Amino acid sequence: MVRSPHQHSPIEPVRCTAGRPTLALILSVFLLLPNSASHAAGAPHWVGSWMAAPCAIAPAEPRSGEAQLQDQTVRQIVHLSIGGLAVRLRFSNTFGSTPLTLDSVHVATRKSGSEIDPGSIQPVTFAGVASVDISPGKSIFSDPVDLGVASSSDLAVSFFVPGKVTAPAIHYTALQTSYIAPGDQAAAQSLSKSHDTTLWLILTAVDVATRNAAGAIVAIGSSTTDGSHSTPNQNRRWTDDLFARLFASLGPETPSVLNAGIAGNHVLTDGRGSWGPVFGQSAVSRFSRDVLSQDGVKTVIIFEGGNDIREFGSDAASAQQLISGFGLLARMAHEHGLKVIVATITPFEHSNKNEPEDGSWERTQMVVNQWVRTTKDIDGFADFDAAIRDPNHHARILTMYDSGDHLHPNDAGYKAMADSFDLSLFTTSNGTVPQ
């Protein structure tokens, strides 16, 4: 079987055969032009519409068995932010030690459950080849796929994994039901003998070709960015609510909002212990991969730090350590021309069950939040702390916004966080989103 060597490269030209050129052909040629030409007014350009930050396998996690694949089809359901004329897909072998083979990749719009719209099913190729090997530690983009997609729509990405494989790129807090089925059913309208999974596996991004969207906003954070304790399958993360606000205000020019949250993530340290892989690499370590490499990124929102603070003894980060970490992320972003917005750390009193409260945690939070509100090292801030705290007891989440664990908001709390943004942070002085 011929396999594609197409690794970490831009879209390869699709060679024209007899007959009428396809949209994918036109896009392939046009999007290989220099940036100044391909980003001209009204010209299509690639912008990320969905992403998932990858983690490694963690055998201690009860669902780790769902990441063990053997001659199976994976049908991932993802919720797009912006729509576009065509799509391309990024697959990753981030934490793999051997090449990862994918066969029979297909994409379609989702109807309900695992069922897809038969009229929308499109095969996916990689430099013109239907099967691909992805080297360890690498990612790969597909060729453009001639499939128009609407904003805020569900996409089904299906692929067959031959042989026995441990998924080398896993997102644990998907809050979205996807499906795994025996054999190669990637092109099937409905899957036979499938079982559910609440993990996102191997697929790490979906880009769209758009004429109007003004780039992407990437939110990097931990569980409260990942949407923990929001309603599954309802897209109630604060990033989803922020996109809805922007779309209502800006329409077709709305930037996408990409969620790079990882539950349990820290700013300064990688996840440790048997559950460490679930919590991912530190924000500092993964910033280039999960933020700077996203297509069309113009703005980054940084909302982390609570997990660094809520450690015991010498493991707890100091305010100055966190401020230094945020400063480093801001400099990395500014070096790449990005706007930097930082969100204040939200309350967490009584969030550690069966553990004594440590008063130093709140003091550290207060110092860091004061820096966020006053520093000139960033381009703006969102006051998530003020948005959901109890006005009579600032160390606690307001009861109406508390999911019950005193750490994560409920759906109403996530909406309150999204509503706290001044949308002018994402616009120019004349009210339009910058290109």
C-alpha cells in the first residue's frame, strides 16, 4: 500500500486530471501563494475552527481502555466555531513511539448520534493518498476537503486504525460523545456495533477555508477552560459562550475561538504521578504547540494558575513564580505578533475535600489577580474572579454559579465568565475585527 510522507507541511498541490477543477484543487493552489496574496481582501485563507490539546496515555485513568484501538473505526464528533468553504484535518502522533497508520479517513456533517448526512460524506487524502503514516512526535494536515461547513455545526471525522494501537494523542475532557466501531466503517452512514467514548483521539484540529473570519482566538487553560462540570454534549464551556457573543455582534467576520484547555493543567510544571499524563505538559512547555501553531491565531487568552496555587507545602507556586510564568507566555505571544489577554484566577475555597484550608492560597491568588488587573505587560484582561465570586465572601464561588465542588462553575457560571469580556478587546477602534 502506498503511504503519504506528508509531515508537518502546508497543503500539497492537488494534481488536475481531466475534467472540471474541484474546489479542493482551487484552494490547494491559491492557499500555496505567499501570505500577502492569499490573504488579500475576500480571498480564502485557513483558520482553525476547532482544536483539542493532546495528552499522553495514563493507565490510571479509568477510561484509558477506550484509547486502546485494534482494527477499529473511530468516529470523532467535534463542534466547529466558524464555518467555511472547505476543511482540512490535523492528526497527531504527539506522544507515540512508533509510526501511526490511518486508513480510510472520511469527513461529513453529523445528523445525530453516530449518524452522518450521507450526501455530505467526503473521502480525505494526504498529498493525494488515502492512507498515511505519521511519524512519532509529529502531526499531519490532510489535503483540502471539498465540504462547506456552517458555523456552530457538528462535524464527524471517521478513520480506520489498522492493527493494535494505543492512541498517542488523547484529550480526556471532551465532554462530547464520540464512537468506536469494529472494522473499517469510516464511510458508513451509521456505525454497526459501536460503543461510545468520551475521549477525543488522534484528531487535534479542524481548519476551515474562509473569506471573512478575522483569524482565531486561542484560550489556553486548565479544567475551567476545558469546561469541566458543564453539561456534556451541549457545548457550554465559556469559550463556546464567548464565540456565541462574538458571532451575535460581528456575524461573518467573527474570529474563531479555539479551546486549548487541559483539565488539571499547570502553568509551570508538567503533570506528575500516575495521573500526570492526564494533566498534560505545563502551559509554558506546550504553548508553542497548542497556541502558536494554530492557523490564523491572532489573540491568546491565558486562564491558568489555580492548580499551581492549590498544592501543599513547597509544591505550591508563589505569586512571583506565577507572574514570571505569565510574563514568559506573554513575551512568547508578543514575539509572534499576538494580542495577549489574561483572565484572573477564580475562587476555590473548600475545593479540596478532606483537606485543611491553606490561607496562603487565597493570598497568592489575590496578588496574582492584582498583577493581572494592573500590569502593562499584557494587552487586556478578563475579570473571571469578579464575575463569579460571592460578593460577600470573595474566596468562594457564588452559589448560583457553583457546580457543587466549589471549584468549577456550572453552565450559568461559565456564561457569566464569557459575559465578563469587554468585546472591544477583540476589535479595532472602528468596531471591526482586525485582519
